[in-house]
Amino acid sequence: MIKLNLLIHNGTLVTMRKDEIIRDGAIAVEDGTIIDVGKSRQMLRKYAMGYEKINAKGKVVIPGFINTHQHAAMSLLRGYADDLPLQEWLEKWIWPIERLMTAEDIYVSSLLTAVESIMSGTTTVNTMYHYMPRKNEAKALVEAGIRGVVGHVCFSWRKNEDRKALEDLARNWHDKAGGLIRVSVDPHSPYTVDPEYMRELRILREELNKKYGSKKAPIIWHIHVAETFDEADKIRKAFNVDVRGGVVEFLDSLGVLDERVIAAHCVALTDMDMAVMKARGVKVSHNPISNLKLASGISPVPKILKQGVTVSLGTDSPCSNNAADMFEVMKVTALLHKGVSRNPTVMSAQQVLKMATLDGARALCWENNIGSIEVGKKADLVIINFEKPHLCPLYNEFSHLVYATKSSDVETVIINGKIVMENRCLTTLNVDKVMKMVKKAKSRLLERLQAQC
């Protein structure tokens, strides 16, 4: 996988810069960065020599999708426990088997999620899981060539272990692999992390930022928030605290919220919660498919957006979705909120695509580098074949991308200026080998589970 000077030409560019579309457009890439964008005729003359040319005729080029809430290592548990409410799903099925997962399991299953993500047009994932120094999600993402924010999930019952893991993660991975990987501090939720520890983790994030982060590449904070309507009750029961104003207001009372916080789910929000999010600059990751599957509820996204809060999109884990497909998430997002509000103008295709790209970059504090096709940004690009029966005829690119395009239409993926998938073939990993590794890991995991029973 070599970083090349590239010239993508003759394509339709959906830039996500003020809804700009350039037909018969071209993109010039040098050293992983977009250096020019314009019409193909002029660009082919200007960059005639020294560039590998990719003819995108009949194709649409978009910035890669940014999946702002994932648990990449959970692809090993895809389909393991379905059709259950969240608390039972977690406490009786997922957490018990996760305790038996090894570093090798986490690494192998993260490779699988990275493969699936790339093949469906995702170029950045924000993943929360258990970090282990030897083999982990970060190592898998780097080997796959995909960009990511990797966090270690924190719980009150393992504070010392968490602190050691976060230090190791930040020291070894933040802003590493040519800037491909960043790090986050990830309290699991307000009902599994006590108020004192929540404050400590906020302080630890700042300490890690001073040592390893920067204004251009900050270590962020990633947390599940208001995922279900009984979350406030769970917090009260766990820690004997007052949560009358809402879960977000409770977190604000602890002094842990700011513009570097991304809150996943945000289903059960009060009006005060939304006002606090706006005031503190908190970003949201909307996960409609997993929330529907677990019957957790529907996030009031149109209302959140009216507050001026940044809302991005996430798949959640391959265990609760059960896919890493952002095309599915976009379509469900658009249709769900139209249906609930009985208003077909809510959540336009343009807005939903922006949530999956530029707003995803904003949610991860990465908007200066990714999220749109602009000069100076990293070349994270997806080329989609529009010469398909289900994409014919074409009136509006935004509409087709949200309502009609399938992940199998993704043909070529470029991340950080490197071609990681060309004509549906990954250049970084042997997909068959990864699948075999995952199947073996599943068998070993089930053997350990059976031995424990």
C-alpha cells in the first residue's frame, strides 16, 4: 500500500462544501492531501505528469463516511444475542462472554470490522472497547489502513486498570501511524461510572492531552448518554444522586462537559439536556438502527438540530446493529424521523449525508482534516459506481446516496491518500484470511464459555 500522487477525474464530486457538486470534476492528491479540486479538462492539463490517474466516469466521489460510534471488536459477537432489551442483553449475555475475550479476539474481530467498514465506504471509525497493550483495535485499524479514534471503556469497578490502559493507549497510539489514529477517554455511561470517577476521568483526559495531545489533534471524550428512558433511575439507584433535570444536566453538574465530548445515543433527553448540550458544545452520535433493534427509543434529532447541536451518525457495534453499514444508517435516519414527525421535509438527504461526513468530522474534532472534499484536507475519498440499474435514472446525487445506493456500489476507497480498496479488492488485508481468523476465534471463545458453565 503505497501513498501515491493521484488524479481522480471525470467524476461527479459531492464535496460537502456548502452542498457543492462538481460534475465532470477532478481531485489532485499529493502526499495524502488534496491539493486541488476543479473541472477535469483544466485539471488534466495542469496535472498531466507524475500522477496516477483514476477515471471516475459514471461514478460519484464523496468524502468517506465517518462512523462516530462503534465497538469494533464486537463483530466477533455478531448475532450472538438478539431480540433482547438493552439491560438484559448487556448484563446476561454480552458482558459475561466479553470477560472471556482475549487480546487476540479483540484484534481479529477489529480487523473484520475494519474490512466491512472500508468495503461500505467508511474511512473513519470512533470505537470504544477494552484496550489491551499487545493486540488491540488500534493495531487492527492501522493494518487495515482505516482512520480511527480508539478509546478504552472505563468502569467504576476497575479504576486502576483503566488509568494504566489509558496511559498506555495515549502514549503509544495518539496521533500515530501518520496521524491515522487518535485516542479518546471513554467513561462507559453515567450509570456505570460513579460521579467522583467521572470527574477524575475528565482530569485525566486533560493530563493526557498535555502530554500527548494538541489543539490540532486533541484527545476527546466518548460516552453513552441517555440511551434508554430508565437511565436516570439507574443512576439514582447506583449512586444515590439527584438526576431530576436529566442525564446531560447531571453530567454538567459534575463539570465534565465541553466541546470535546461526543455523546452516543441521546434518546431520552429533556429540554434542559438539549440546552446544556448547546451551551457546552457537546456533540451527538445518533445510532438509529441499534436503538430500534434494542427498543431503546428514538432520539429527538430534529429537535436537537434546532438547538444548533452538531449531530453525527454511528452504526453502534456489529453486535447490536448487526452491520457496520453507514448507507443503512443514513436511509433509516432520513425515513425514521419523517415517519415519526409525519413530515416528509424533515431530515433531507443533504442534511443526512452531511451528518455522515462533515458533521462526523466535527463531532470528532477532526473537521480541519477530514469530512469534505476541499484543498488542504486529507484525501479520504470514496468512489461509487452509479452505473447500476437501481441508480438509474439520476436526477439528484444526494437523493441517490441516501435512499438508493448500496454498500456494494462502493468501488474504490482512498484513505490518507492511499488506495485501500480498488475495484472492490482490499489492498491492505487478505479478506478471506481475516474471516478464517474470526471463525477460529469464535470457536475458541465458545469453548471457553462452555468450559466455564
